[in-house]
Amino acid sequence: MSQRGVVVAKPYERLSREQVELINRTSLDILKSPGILCYHEESVSLLEKAGAKVKATREGEHDAWWVSIPEKAVRQALDTAPSKVTLGARNPENQVIMDAEETRVHFGSGSETNYWLEVEPETFVSKQDGREQVFPVMKKSRGNVSYLCRSAHLANNLENLDFFIRNVNVQDEDITTDNKDVNVFFASLNNITKPVIGGIADFEQLEKVVNMAEIIAGGKEELIKNPVTSFITSVIKSPLQVVAETAEKLIAIARMGLPVVISTSPQGGSTAPIDEMGMVAQVNAEALTGIVINQLANPGAPVIYGAVPVRARMDDLHDMYGVPEFCHYNMACAQMARYYKVPCYSTAGVGDAKVPGVQAAVEKMFTYSAVPFAAPDLIHYAFGLLDKTQTFSPEQAVLDNHQIGMVKFLHRESGVNAEAADKTKQIVEEVMNSPYRMYARYARKMLRRGGVFGGFPFEGENDDQDQTLLKLNERFRQLEEVEPQHLPEDICSRIFEQTPGLLPRLNPYA
Amino acid sequence: MKDKLIEGIVENVLQGRRNKDDEGIEEENIGEPGVAELVQEALDNGIDTNTILLEGLSKGMEQVGQKYETGEYFIPDMLTAAEAVEAGMTVMEPYLAGEGTSEGKGKVIMATVEKDLHDIGKNLVSIMLKGAGFNVVDLGIDVPAARIVEAAEEENADLVGLSALLNTTMVNMEDVVKELEKKGLRDKIKVIIGGAPTSDDFASEIGADGYGKDAFAAIRVAEELLKAGGNK
Ligand code: B12
């Protein structure tokens, strides 16, 4: 049994059973008419065989097909889709075992930011009184492979991070389409022993990445049992369009029997309706479409219902993550996935703020307090993401780790039971008859057992300055010093032999 | 034998076990002798009070303090350990009286001043002072100045510790100082104060001898004052 994540004992059901059924019905109606617009021929023929009505069309330069998906094809797919999916890990103790019928929530990172934003403490002199004071100055750099390695290493050391999705985009000069995927997956897998999930940029690289994973897992069969890496495919372009290249990857991954997240990210107000009813009906239809194609390609293949519904910002149509509607959308989707008994990939903890600070803390704490109540299996984007996913900040990730620790603690069991009731009466009796009537003595056992939350570990000493960022920077530096858990030398050399395009500088034994 | 008993006292102070009925930080030791039983056994075996105090109780408390500083122990551990020391002191009291050294590091009267009901901080200070080897008489909450001074006189106290948490009641601290002066006791008895609204400045303003921002400061200030100022 997986010990990772946290069980949410009584998930909050925002929608009534009737409302869930109404959304289901509406999504099915949408899938029938207007149906989806599919740009991928093989998907079209799979859907056609399952009873879909298909009508060819042209969209600009491309062949496309209007596909009306019948309810029975969806039912069939939901029947064959497993409710239990395991995300493997280099260290099998770190596996994330998902069961759509249970309510264990796991937190992970994501996803490919362009920038890495780091704190650099600098000393300033006050113009008022000449006093020296240290302030955190922010340094922003373009993402590269080295930052990716550092963030995977950091993620390995954040105890509340349960799975890793690469969080920095690699923009080195020697990274090209032909070698990006292998380097990204290697940089991740070589630095973390927790589950790795990621997208494939170039279809040609898929096989090489899977081969690498097989070497790590110890063979083809072993990889199926312990899929040290799983995949994400953004197969849908909202509204309701199936993208050709991603559909191709989705089908290939399904046939390999490896876990895949169907991720669709409509923006309420631009590419989806902004109201909850409309947004959830559409995003649900989109997720179901991905599941149907996946199950038609390989019935029973492990698949995850991935919905990343966001809201549009009304002044510039950027994504907006730290708003109540974002929670509404995501909580409703978690309910839909549970209704279908398919594990759910959800989102929380992105800061719209550009830098760590008050705004980021407000936005993040708001969504990752709320969304887990709906008990999705996976919550991604939860570590270090700022500027609406444009920027990764390691210091912010360290803070997120703490805040997620609070969220996990929040969902602990109450401990109210008959034995505790007897103990309570006994202790009250004792304390009432003691000189100072203090319960401190009885707090010790809870404290020792980890039953007392530690408080805010990044509190500063100054009366006139918030020093949290400086403290976070200190902690990040400490964590960077932790010995990396690289792949063993023989595995590394086999991977380098068999994987053209890997950058030699990534080999820890070279 | 002697070493084993003294070691047991240190260990049980660390575990915060007053007597055999207490559980320590580990659960399995209920029923085994605690500080009170071990101190009694040590006395019965002719170990002198000074050794028990210095090598047992105080040493245990010192180690507790170190553990607190390194973050291994928290306030509940400190309090519990201090209570265990107090239990040991209670057993030793008749023996100390016999030796004419019953006051330990000195006698302290503690009280929350009139009209003030806050006592969590004051209790913490009382317990910790006891744990540090002071002989503390705690008068409780809402204690009028006259009663405090009367008790200080009766008990032949070296120090009066006053607590106030309200800025409406902290002024009553000054009454205690004045009352001591009126009775001609001010030279013999030191006054220290504490509680959130009070401060070093306020202490000087009302003519008190010291201020402690927390229980550790309380011990430090009390020790300094009684060392410096003519402990009888
Ligand atoms: C708990 C509490 C209560 C509890 C008290 C329970 C109890 N058994 O003590 C109850 C609910 C009863 C209570 C009642 C009231 N309270 Co009240 N209470 C508090 C609170 C939240 C915490 C105090 C506390 O225990 N702190 C924890 C202990 C460990 O800290 P401490 O007391 O400061 O003690 C430490 C140091 O100060 C020092 N120290 C303390 N005493 C001494 C003595 C010496 C000699 C030395 C050296 C050191 C020392 O060492 C201690 C250990 O480190 C404070 C808020 C605050 N921030 O202080 C308000 C507070 C003190 N209360 C307040 C008020 C207004 C009241 C009421 C008037 C509310 C009402 N309207 O009914 C009543 C007054 C009752 C009365 N007549 O006294 C205000 C006072 C405002 C003011 N400036 O005067 C405060 C500050 C809250 C606020 N911000 O409004 N209160």
C-alpha cells in the first residue's frame, strides 16, 4: 500500500449526484453534437470502428474530421479503463498507487517554465540611518538542463512532493528537437527516485525514452510493473479538437501499456465557457475523448483523467490560477473522475504573482487548501510555479513544500474514539487536581509522535522586515548540498551507449 | 549504588517523571521509580542533599536546557522536567531544613497582581524557577498588593515576582513596591516583574529591580539579583 500522499477522509462534494449526472449527460450530448473536430486519421478510424459518425472536412491546410462520438463508445472505454494505476519510481517505496475509488491525494510539480528565478541576498545601507540590512534580490535566468537537474534534485529532497513533472524548460544551445526529450527525461530520472511524469516533444524520441526507462526498471516487463516514467499527452486543443501529433503519441503510449495522463486545459472565457456548468461539461467531454481514444488503442491500458481547467484573466486573457472559479472547476472535475472511477490529475498551487511574496502566498494557499478537499489522485503544478506557470522559483518550491505539509496535516484523522475518550477523562481528572492545572505534560507524547505541527520554519528575527525569502534561500542552499541519488554507474553507461543525443555533461561518471 | 541512583535521578528529570505513576517521554516506564522515589532512596542510602541537588536534579535540568537549546526539547518538556525537580525538592525539604539550607537558591513569592486573572505565563515562571532550585511560594491570581507583601514578610522571602498581562493591571505592580517600602522591607526583598505589557523601562519606572521577558530571563534575573544583593 502506498504511504505517499494523504487520505482525504470525507471528500467535499460540491456537486450533487443529480448535478454530476447532468454534467455527464451534457458532455455526452456535446460529444454527439457538435462532436469533436479530429485532425488525426488513425484516431478517426478507431472511433469510427467504435460506432462514431464521421464527416471529412478541411481546416485551413489540414485534413480534419467531424466525429460524433456515441455514448456507448464512452461507456465501453470507461468499462475497460482501470481504476487502479501505479506510477512507478526508481525507489519502489516512492511509487504513487492511485485508486479512483479511494481518496488519497498526491502532490507534484510541473511544468516547463521558461525561467528560473533565484534569490540572491544582497546587503543594502539605509539612507535614513546608515544601517545595513540584507534583502533578497531576485535573479531571473532562462531555463536550461543544469537548472532542470537541480530542480529534480531539489524535488527529491522535498518530503511533501510525491511525483515529479519537469518544471524547467531546457533552452541550452546544444538542445534541439532531436535530443531534447532524451536529455529531459535523463536529467529528471538521474536526479530523482520518485515517479517521473512527462510529455514527449518529438514522437521519434518516444522509443528512446522508453528504452532508457526499461534499462532503469530492469526490462520491458519490469517497466510495466514499475513504470519509472509515465507520460502526459495534451491531446486536446480546446475547444474539442484532437491534435494529430499528440494523438499519435497517445496511441503509441497506450499500446506500450504505460500510464498516460490525458491533459486538457481549456481557459474559461476564451476556449471554454466561463461558467462552471459550461466549463466542466466541456473539459469533461475533452477528457473523455482522450480516454476513449486511449482505450480503443489498447483496452485496459492505464490512463488518467487529466483536467486543467483555468479561468481567463479579463484584462488580457492570460490564464488565472489563484481565483475561486479555478477551485470550482477543478473540484467539479475531481468529482466527475471519481464518478467514472478513473484516477484524476488535477491542479493547484500556481501563483499568478511574478515573484514569491504576499500575492503568491495568498493565491497558492487558497487553491491548494481548497482543491484537495475534492480528493483528486494527483495535484500537479504545486511546487514553485509563479507568473501563471512562466517561472519556477526553488525558494518558492521550498515554501510550497511547507504549505503542502500543512494541507496534508489538515487532513489527518481526528483521533476521536472511545479509547481517547477514556484517556481524556483520566487526564482532565489528573490536571484538575494538580497545582497549576496545566496540560503541558500531556502534550509531550503527541509532540514526539509528530502529532503537533511544527509551525512556520522560515520566520525571521527582524522586527521591521519579512525575512522569509532569505530563510528559504538558506534552506534551499542546504538542500542543494544533499548528496544526489544518481543512477548507478553501469545503468548510466548502458543508457549513454544506447541513447544517441544525450549530452555528455549529464553523465555523473564521465 | 550511589552513581546508579544519581544517574536515575538525572534520567528521570529528563523524562519528566515526578514519581512512579508518571509516564515519561517513552511510555514503558510507568511503575518504575521516578524522581521522588529515587531521591528518597538516595537519602536513605546516606547520599547528602548537596550531591543529590547538584549532581542529580540540577544536572538533569541543565541537560534539559541544553536539549531545549538544540531544539530537541520543547516547553512542555521543560515544564515537565521542572515539575520532576520540584517533586525531588519536596522530598528533600525536611532534610534541607535540618541542615538549615531550606531556601535553596532563595525564596520567591510569585503572584499575578490584583484584578488580573492571567496565569499561564506566571505558572511557567513559577515552575521553571522551582526547577532551577528556587523555593517558590505561588499566591495565584488577582492578589492584592497588601497580601503579597504580607506573604513576603511571613515567608521571609528574598524576591517577589509579579506578573501582569493587562495594561490596566500592570500599574498595580507599583503598589507592591510602595507597600514594601512602607513596611521597610524594600532593602531586603528584590522585586522582578514580567508579562506582555511590561518592559525594562516600566520596571525602572516603578522602582522594580528587574524585568524578565520570558521564564528563562526570569531565572537569569533572579539568580543575578540574589547573587549580587545580599542573600542572607
Ligand atoms: C490566554 C489569555 C487570556 C485567558 C487567560 C487564561 C489564563 N489561565 O491565564 C483569559 C481568556 C481568561 C483572558 C481574559 C482576558 N483577557 Co486575555 N489574553 C490571553 C492571551 C491570549 C495569552 C496570554 C498568555 O497566556 N500568553 C502565554 C504566556 C506563556 O505568555 P505570558 O503570559 O506573556 O508570559 C511570559 C512572559 O510574559 C513572562 N512573564 C509573565 N509573567 C512574568 C512574571 C515575572 C516575574 C517574569 C520575570 C516574567 C513573566 O514569562 C512568561 C513565560 O515566557 C493574551 C494575548 C497575548 N498575546 O499576550 C490576551 C490578553 C493579555 N488578554 C487581553 C484582554 C483584554 C483580556 C480580557 C480583558 C478580555 C475580556 N474582555 O474579557 C480578559 C481579562 C481577564 C482579567 N481580568 O484578567 C488583552 C490585554 C490588552 C491589554 N493591553 O491590556 C490581551 C493582550 C489580548 C489582546 N491583544 O487583546 N485572557
